[in-house]
Amino acid sequence: MTGSGKTWRRPWCSGGAERQRLQWAPNRASSPRRWDRRWDRSAGGRGPPGTMSGSDTAPFLSQADDTDDGPVPGTPGLPGSMGNSKSEDPEVPDREGLQHITGLSPGHSALIVAVLCYINLLNYMDRFTVAGVLPDIEQFFDIGDSSSGLIQTVFISSYMVLAPVFGYLGDRYNRKYLMCGGIAFWSLVTLGSSFIPREQFWLLLLTRGLVGVGEASYSTIAPTLIADLFVADQRSRMLSVFYFAIPVGSGLGYIAGSKVKDMAGDWHWALRVTPGLGVVAVLLLFLVVREPPRGAVERHSDSPPLNPTSWWADLRALARNPSFILSSLGFTAVAFVTGSLALWAPAFLLRSRVVLGETPPCLPGDSCSSSDSLIFGLITCLTGVLGVGLGVEISRRLRRSNPRADPLVCAAGLLGSAPFLFLSLACARGSIVATYIFIFIGETLLSMNWAVVADILLYVVIPTRRSTAEAFQIVLSHLLGDAGSPYLVGLISDRLRRSWPPSFLSEFRALQFSLMLCAFVGALGGAAFLGTAIFIEGDRRQAQLHVQGLLREAGPTDDRIVVPRRGRSTRVPVSSVLI
């Protein structure tokens, strides 16, 4: 290849006779070192740029005639395609195709999802067992609301800090063994936290912080395994099954905590249930789960495999992805609301019953007897299953006619839940039944987000940086969400109580007013998802083209151009060239 019209030809993934000529040519348009796309039906080719012959690697100040990052005409499965003009999505492999790509039968893949779902349920069950026995913990260690909120804050903070570490490892090393090690460590630490004496509250905080190791090792990695086993609607269904475990596990945590405490007569035994189940989880992971190839189910058969980039490159790409950033901010609002309600709702309901005269107050030295943890746990289980299923099904149906369906469903869920959560707090002094009804509706709408948000992340982020994206989303959602919300609510409650005369009514009103913050944050999250809807189509299309090898990301030297210098070609910054 010589002259200014240096060309190379590349066969399409569909294997037909169509070839694409990528021609370097002078241009007055945007960024350097791109090429326009021209059609050529001739065969042959001489390789990509960088293998071109001639005195220089490229003509002086060469730029593209067409710098649009949109789909390349003729791309199979994209609009304007010569290969598949009827579909706007890449071809979806059938069951036999998936088995050939992953090396796993459909039954084995479904079994892997079942194991991951069991572990996810176990993680959330352990997280909210503490909330189910929180009044007893307060009595045992003689602590106030702000210290109680600190238990959850320390755990979430540890989880948040460790998530990027496991996200980085999960994109580069065997995910199965990372999860096995993390869950084994989590089980041991959880068991140890049940033997702490009453004078060592700081040690309880330390052990709850170490529990974050297991959660971080699992939560950042498990969804990426599901993404590498299934595609399209199959992936959405499997993610909905996986995320059913969050509300169900949370509810079982309340139930197990309160019932085991009642049966054993000691709240410490509530913390000894999940470690035994954790040993079973490690065995199932080791024996059942297999590591699928990353991103293989989304590539065409002859597309080049994706190679991991540096961690900083991953972060730069994620920061330039508006759909990912805005959906993560929306999910942060979900985490803020659920974190606050998860820890404080049972205590608030107990104080409401005390004010209404339905339950005797919880006095120092006595065991706090209340059915509210059990009832709230059952509501959390039921609304979680209903909300997750409802969100996935509504999104799947609307997606056929509206490509922005996913973020719109998330926005509707958050904006709809805010007034019902506010009403549940406002009605608590008048009717506990009305409070439970509004909590049921609010939590159902709030739960519509779980699986849909995860699906958004998986299709706007390429496979080789999904664990990093999961980790970044965890850091953001917990840093601004449930890492501080339980402590913040408890702190506001304590400050309000000090300004009022001591009474059971003051305790109730202080917690009531502080929890109203959740409704406001939920509305802000809905606005973030509405912003996501603006960018979702373009970001999804860009990720698809990248996975299929049809779009090259800007590299660290893409702000430079090639010029001849003393018989040799050299790269210089665009800003140093006077045009």
C-alpha cells in the first residue's frame, strides 16, 4: 500500500463476501487518526494500519471524512445492516450456541445461577439479622441510636472500600476462587462476632467491618458470571432470579434474627446461623460453579477476543459513560432509602406501638418483645419478590416499543415510592395498619429497581471491565447511600430527642422526622434515572460495537498526529502544530 489512499480490507463477522475498505484521507473534520468507511466488494487485504508500507505511516494531517461513532453500515444486526436489516440488536445465540460458547449445558448454567442466588440470599440474610435483633443489641451494649447506626455504617464502609479491590481482581483472575476465599473468611468472622462481651462494643464494630470482605468478594463478581452465561432476555430473567435474593434474604434476616433469639433466649445465637450456611455455600461454589469465558456470548464467532485494559483506563472509560454514572447515582438513592429502612423500620414500628399503647416499652435489662421484626421481614420478602418480578416484566414488555424502558421503569419506581414512604411515616401515630399498607406499596415500587439497574450496567459496559464497574457502583452507592444513611438518621434522631423533654413520644417523633429524609432522597434518585434515559441508547450501541470489534476506543496517544520529520515519522501533539 502506497500513497495517500492507503487502504486495508477486513472481512465481516458474518462471513459473507462484503468487505470494508477503511481509507486514510485528508479532511477538515474532527479528531485525528480516524478513517472513513467506504465499501469495496473486492477480496483480499493487506492488514490493519501500522503494517502499511511507504515512507510515512500516514499522510500529513490526515483525518477522517466521517467521524461519527455510530454503527458502521453493514454491521450485522444493526440498523442499515446488509446482513440483517430486520433487527436492531446483534444476533442472540440459541441454547446450543450458548453451550458451544461457554462449554456448559443449559441445565448446568441454571444450576450455577441457583448457587449464586443462594449465596446472595445468605449475604443479605446475614446483613439484616443484626437489624432484627437491634433493640436487644442496644440493651446489651447500652448504646444509643447513633451508635446503633454505626454498626451498619462500619460494615458498609468496609464493603465499599474493598469492592474496587475485588472488582480489579475479578476482571483479571479466576472469579470462582476469589468468591470461595471471601465467603470462607466472612463465615469465620461472623461466627466470631457472636462471642463478644458487653464491654467490647468496639470489637463488634471491627468484626462487622471485616464481614465486608466476603460481601465485596461476591457482590462485584457474581453478576458478571451471569452476564457471561446468558444474553438478552435470558440474562434479564436470570438477573431477576438472582436479585430476588436481596429482598427475600433481607426479610429472612429479620425473621431468623427475631425467631432464633426467641427460641434460644439469647440474641447471640441469631448471629450463628449464617456461618454454618456459609460453609455449604463454599462447597457449592467449589463443586458446581465453572468459569465461563469473559464476553464470549456477546461476540461474533470471528471477532477478536477482548483484552483487559489498565485499571486507570477502565476508570476513565466508565467516567465518560453517562448512562453508567447517572444510573449509579439513581441506585445510590435506592441504597440510601433501603439502608435507612432496613435498620430503623423495626425500631420505628416498635416505638409506634408503644405510643399507641399496643406494646409495653422496652426497658433496660429486659428483652425487647415485639412482632414487628417478623412482620416487617415478611413484608420485605413479599414486596421484594413482587417488585423485582414486576420491574423486570414491565421493562421487558416496554422495551419492545421503547428502547429507554429500563431507566424509565426505575424512575417510575423511585418517584412512585417516595410519597408512599412519606405517608407510612405520617400515619404511624394514628394507625399501625395504615403504616404497614403504605410500607408495602412503597417497598414494592422501590424493589422494581434491583434487577433492572444491574441489567443496565451489563449492557452499557463491555465485559472486560464489568467487575470494575460493579465495584465502582458499589463504592458510589454505599459512600453516598447506605454507608452513612443509618448513622445519619440515628444522629438526627438523637439531636431531636435532646431538644425535647424525655418521653416515649419524643423518641418516636425524633425517629419519625429523621426517616422522612428518605422520601426526599428517593425523588432525587428518580430524577437521576430520567437523566439516564437520555443517554441509554447511544451508550448501549457503543458497547455493542466495541464487543463486536467494530469500534476502537481512544488510546492514550490518540490526541497526537503523525508527521514526517527528517525522513522519519513521529507523533506530535495536535496543539503543537500550527495550521
